[in-house]
Amino acid sequence: MEPMLRLSNRDARALFLETHGLTRSRGGKLGEEGLAGLIHDLGFVQLDTINTVARAHEMILFSRAQNFDRGTLAALHESGEVFEHWTHDASIIPMEFYPYWQDRFKRARSALDSPGWQKRLGDNPKKVLKMVRKRIEQDGPCMSRNFAEGPKGNGGWWGWSPTKTALEYLWRTGELAVLKREGFQKVYDLSERVIPQDLHGERPSKSAILDFKCRNALTRLGFGTATEIAHFWASVKKADVDRWAKPLLGKELIEVMIEGAKGEPDRKALAFADIEDRLADAANPSKSVRFLSPFDPLIRDRKRLKHLFGFDYTVEIFVPEAKRSYGYYVLPILEGDRIIGRADLKAERKAGVLDMKGLWLERGVRLTGAREAAIQRDLVRLARFCGVETVDADCPVGTCQ
């Protein structure tokens, strides 16, 4: 038996950064085709309403393409190149992936009988759903505000009315699709009027959906444990990944050992058999500094992040202020192939300032003159992207706990 391939921590980080678009140049104009390609390479881009610095999807794309234009993303959405649905959270997804969301639609349909949906839809759920369907069939695209609110359903959900709940349910089941966003509010229409007919009518088998999700997750991870692969789309289980991988081992797939960051143990993972070619083709990470969204795909799997980068990170938005270690909206700082620290940032739009409230460097990282200048340059880029004129970086510099 041949010895198992072992990836050094440096090679593992380089490949992961490459698959996540964080080694490529950030310059140049990114048109619709380039933006569609970037989203495809990432697999999905998480949506989030929090706008403390910039919305999550905007920040994720900006970190990889500093000339990213929000209007280009809106045009891409309206032209039908992407669709919105769930991965681990609401996300923008390449339109060609749409048929492989049939399993999610099916699970959502089965949830109608659950107490949660029943309460939120009010006293007569079927009547509310029928009314919402009919309204959109007859009148065309609608937003939740186009419906009379009426009383809130029992156990209200983020203040949703029964009609808003019905719109969300019909979207999650695939009956409706999000045509576009207006002021970050969803505009819903019938899926058959939004999704291309050849994709809307496609019904892949369970095995085809599993193969698609496992194969595409592993492509974007570069390597991964069965748990990491399952978590990527958040729609398959570890046991499903194990079942998918078993007949492919020794053929399309191999097992590899991944060296962890300092203090982290080696970890066995799955990889495609051509991983050495992929490593050879991976670009060398640049030394540039990039601020990453707390919802960046590089950051999302906290256990993988700690294993590869030795970076222990928690999003503290929902942590009571007195219990926060760092701050409300803390962005990891990527320098080349390592995460060197984190900063608590807020775009004060009325004052026209990007305020850095705190900066913490990882242990062993010094704030040299060159590093401070690089951080300042990316703060200026980020401020410009947020629509503010100046940066206030006069804050204490600490060391991570």
C-alpha cells in the first residue's frame, strides 16, 4: 500500500485560499461575466442584512475584487444568472445549480404541518397560501409590503405577518423565486416566470443530488473531512458523504493527511486524486492585507479555520456586550496566507468615517511600519467601498487572548 499523501500546513492553506478566490489579484474591472464566474467559483455567497461595515455578500465579493460594483450584482440577479435560496443561510447561488435544490424544496414542503409554520400562518394556513399564490399569479411580482398586513400569526417570526410567512414558505418550497431585491427587500414571483424552463423542469435523482453536492463541496474546499463536506451546503449528512465517498476511494478520491497549524493535530481528509496537480497550479498567496467579512466562506467553518490557521474566532453580534471579548462587528485580517489579527470596525455614514474601534494582533505578530501601512491602505479601500471619506484608526492595539 502506498503511503498516505501528507499536505504541509502551508500547502493546505495555499490550496484553501486558492479555491476561495483569495490569492487572485483584486484589481481590474469585474463585469457580469467575471462576477458570475467568481460566485460560481465560491459556490454561493451568503446574504445578510447587517450593514455595520457593508452587507455580507458585498463584503465577501469586495474582499476578492476591489472594483466590485453593487449594480453589477443586481443586474446579474435580474438577468437570471443567479438565484436566491438556502445553504447554511440565505445565499446567492449560480442559476445552473437550481435543479439540485429539489431536495430542499421537498423538505420545506413537508414542514408545513409543523407547529411553527402553522402558528405563523395564522388560523387558516391553506387559505393564506392560496390567496398569496393567486395574487402573484394575477398581479405579477410582489413584495411583502404589497399585502395588507393584518394581525401577526401566533408566535410571530421576526414580526412576520401571515402573508409574509406565506411568501417565505412558498419561496422555500420552490413555488416562488426571488426576482430581485429593492432596498434589500425581496421581490417574489412565480418560479416558472423567473427560473429558465430547462432548469425549472429538471428533477435530478437523489443520488445525482448527493453526487453534485459532495463533488462541488470538495472542489471548493480542496480537501475536507466528511463532516466539512457535509457542512458546506448544509443539506447533506456526514453519513451521506461517507456513502458517496466509499466506492470512489482509490479511484477518483484519495485520503490525505493535513498538517494542522501550530498546536493543532494532523487530520485525515478526502481529496480528489489529482490534488498534487491542483497544488502545483495554485497561485502563491500575495502579501497584501484584506479585511474579511465575519460571514466570509473562509471563516464560516470555525473548526476548519482553527485547524488550518490557528485562528479562534467567534461572531459576537449576538453576544451580550458585557460578555464580548472584542466587539460587535469584528473582521478577521488576512495577510498573505495567514490571519494576523482582527479589528472592530463601524462605518459611521452620517459622519463620513470608517471607525476602527480596536485592533488585536495574533500572538507573535508585530505591528511593523510596513504592516501598519498595509492595514491602513486596505482601510482606505474599505472606506471608499462603504461610501465614507475618512478613516479613524486611532485606537488601542492589543494582542489576542
